[in-house]
Amino acid sequence: MSQATTTRSFDHYFVPEPSKYPIFGSVALLLFGSGAAMWLNKVEAGPWMFFAGLAILIYMLFGWFGQVVRESESGLYGQRVDASFRWSMGWFIFSEVMFFAAFFGALFYARVLSVPWLASGDNEALLWQGFSSAWPSSGPYTPSRADPFTPMGAWGIPAINTLILLTSGVTLTFAHYGLLAGKRGRLTLGLAATILLGGVFIGLQAYEYVHAYAELNLRLDSGIYGSTFFLLTGFHGLHVTIGAIMLTVMLFRVLAGHFSAQHHFGFEAAAWYWHFVDVVWLILFVVVYWL
């Protein structure tokens, strides 16, 4: 480790060898996207293409990230590479901020602008019978929504999940300080607790969805409220799942002896992502569940 640390102190920029993994990733995404579209349109080959693309994508991720880890642990990366990784992760999280900003913007437009505008007198001919400008708006009557739905309340599972994610941020910070202090046991315990809390969050959100469909009649086709609710909470749940996978990989790396107080950007990148997911949930809890 001392030799690797000395190598990293050199002011150099590592140039990797030509890699086969970008072409594998391109083929994987082509099969994945095409297969999903064909599957949705009931084309027989769709599921086969989808899962083939998924398998190739998983192979690419394991192979490419494994290569990067080996290069990092062998001391090939210097300060310039570390800085480029930090900038790259920062821009990636910024793109995720814009991703969620688009969905929050759609919710704001529907709730604050379009629904009140449709309730104005000049638009009566555009509306369906029984339209109400009150939020949540369920949209026009269809046979699948013969009974009105009940909006999801803020207290109960959503509030519990908020507490869980806030606690997970604390346990992850606990792990980070353990890494900086060279206390591997504290690092391992904090990481394991964070992953466990993330799993509980995902499980409770799945239960919430079952409850919404079975008891509240709240579905994806329940007007603009249903679509924005499941869009925002569903994509956030996907990001929690991705974050939990990232932290699980970091835990395996910790158990393998990776990371030191001076060299641990992989851990930091996963921590940045997890804290970003926490902040998004706090905004989501307020504007989707509470207000």
C-alpha cells in the first residue's frame, strides 16, 4: 500500500489501454432498448433481446469497473485522475438533479398552472363532466377508475421512510469518519447499517404500492396525480436501489481490504450519490405527500 500511495503522489495522468468494454456497452444498450420496445409491442423476440442486452450490460459493468478497481489499487492513478473522477461524478449527479427537476417541474405545472387554468370559464367545453379544479385531479371517468381513489397521506409509511433515509445518511457519515480515522470495524458497521436501512426503505415502498393499488384505488392511470406520484416515487425508489447496490459493492471492497484514509474516492462517490438520494426524498416527501 505504501508503494501505491507513493505512486499516486506523482503528478501524472494515467492513459488506459484500448478497451473492449465500450462496444459491449453499446451492443447491450441497443439490445436492451430495442428489446424493451418490442416486448411492449408484443413482438415475440422482444423479451429475448431485452434479457440478452441486460446480461451483456451486467458483464460490461463487472468487467469495466473491475478493471478500474484493479488499476486504482495497483497505484496507477495519480492526483489528476482523482480530480477527473471527482468532476465526472459531480457532473453525473448534476444530470440526475436535472432529471428529477423535470419531473418536479411537471408536477408544479400540472398542480399550480394547468389544473387551475382548465377550471377557468373559457375552458368549460374542453372539460369532462364532474371536473374539479381541486388537487389531486383524477382525470376523466374511465371503467378502470369507476371508484374514486384516495390520495396517499404523508404520515405512516412515507414518514417512516423519511426517518429511515435520514438515519441512513447518519450511518453512512459514521462509516466515512471511521474510514478517515482508520477504524475499519466502524467503517464496515456503518456501511452494513446503511445498506440494511436502504433495503427496509425499498421494502416499505413496495408495500406502499400494493396498498395504493389494492386499498386506495390509486393507480398509474389515476389522472395526473397518479402518474406524477408513481413517476416520482418510482424513479426515486430505483435510485435508492442503485445506491444500495453501489454501497454493497463498497462493502465488499472494504472487506477485501480496499480504501485508505488518503485514497477512497470510490467510497466517496457512492456516498455522494446516497446523500443526493436523501435530499431528493426530502423534497419529494414535502411536495408529493405533505402539501
